[in-house]
Amino acid sequence: MVTTPSTACQSARELPAPIPDLPPPNHRYSLRQRCLSLYHEVWYRLSERIRWSRAPHHETPIDRLSGLASWQATRIDALRARYGVGFESHYGRPTALANYAYLDLLDRAWTAVNRQPPQGGIVTDVGCANFWYARTLHTFFRPATLTGVDLEGFRLYPTGYSRYDAAAGYVADLPHTSFVVADYCEVNEQADLMTAWFPFVTPAPVLAWRLPLALFSPERLFARIARNLASNGTFFMVNQGTDEAAIAAGYCRQAGLRPQDQWIHPRPLRERPHPPVASWWSH
């Protein structure tokens, strides 16, 4: 189910290129950043006003992943056997491989810190883009309900479909799963488990995603996450490298969240310039 107004998801074509140089966590922007932000704001406001949508868009499945290194193929075979998934039966190569990479991280991270993933509860993913990884979250957490929230829902792709259409396709056959277009800072819904994959905690990635800096408000975002997290709930976050993880941890602590565990992926299934850093937080 796709709901509006209230979030966004992301397709394989949208998988972000990691930002190699993380700027300091302040809100003093350069002239170039301000100009880029103004340009992005025009297109963002225009797309959200027009709200272009054709129909749910489904990727053409690749059916078989090829061109993998032997260690990647072995790991993917193990994930298929353990979780009974076959992402290549649903998606093209980039999205299928990206879903295996996210499932690999979840599987390794929760095992490494000796935690059992909560299952059957209310799960919210914050900043899901077009929710191309909804199937991974559904597979790993087996939620009673799963909601992906993103503030941009109607970015237009070269195919003529919008982000909204892509999200509708990704969640179409997943039970009790929805995509909401909304600024999460304004959302008031409790969740037993909250997840955030590479949330914006510095300005550079915001601009890299072609969004205006007016939308960059990490203090408000993490305060809302803390407010919406159930009293016995868990916030699971993945950051890009230890520098970004340290900045994000500062925002979590400022919001009143307490660190539980941290784990750094030694060898991601998809190569990244910085190792993914997973962390667990609670009240």
C-alpha cells in the first residue's frame, strides 16, 4: 500500500553514491551549497506540487545473478538457503544485489552482537527513498506491519515513472507493508522497531541526493525518532563509516537515546568506500 501525503522509497537507479568527504556537523553553508540548495528546492517543490504518478512500476526480474566473485556467490547462496529468498526473481540485477547486501548486513550484524531480531511488531523505516529494500526488512523482521517513510515521493525518473510509482511496485505484494510520503519530523506514530539506513547527518549527502538544505534538520529528526520509539523498542541505524557514525551517535544521545551495541561490517557484499557501521539504541 502506498500512502500520501506521508513518505518515499528508492529504486536501484537511485542507490546513492557514498560521499567520500564528510563536512563538519554545522549549518554554516558555503555559497556553492546555498546555490545548489536553491536549485534543488525549485525542483523538489515543483515535483511535490505536481505529484506525478502513472501506475505501480515493477522491475523486470533478472532471474539469475551472474558476474559475481566466488565469495559473493557463496554468501548469497547461504542467504537464499537461510531465509528462503530469491531477490533476482523480483528485481533487476542492481536492486537484487543491493537487497542481498542489506540482508547480509542485517544477518551478520545481529548475529555478531548476539541479538535476536524482534519479530511480529510494528516496524518503521525512516528515510526509505522508494523502499526498494522493503522485501529485505520484511524477510528479516517478519513484522506485523512495516511502513517506509520518506519526505520526497514524486521525483520523476527518465522512464516517466515517479518515485511514488516505484514504491508502489516494491510494496505491492508484501503483506501489511506501506510507503508514506511525509517529513518524518512531523509523524506521530509509535513503533516497536525503527530502522534508518544512512540517514542524513551532514549537509553534503543532502545535496548529493538533490534535496534542499531546508529539509536538513537532524536534531528534529532524531528527537522525533526518540519520541516515536516504544518504551521497550529498538532503534537500529546504519551509517557510512566511523566518522559519520560518531556524528549520528551525537544526535541520538542529544535526543535521549542510549547506545546498546555497535558493529562494523568487515566486508560488505557490495563494495563501499566506507564500511557500514550498525548501531542499536533504546530509551
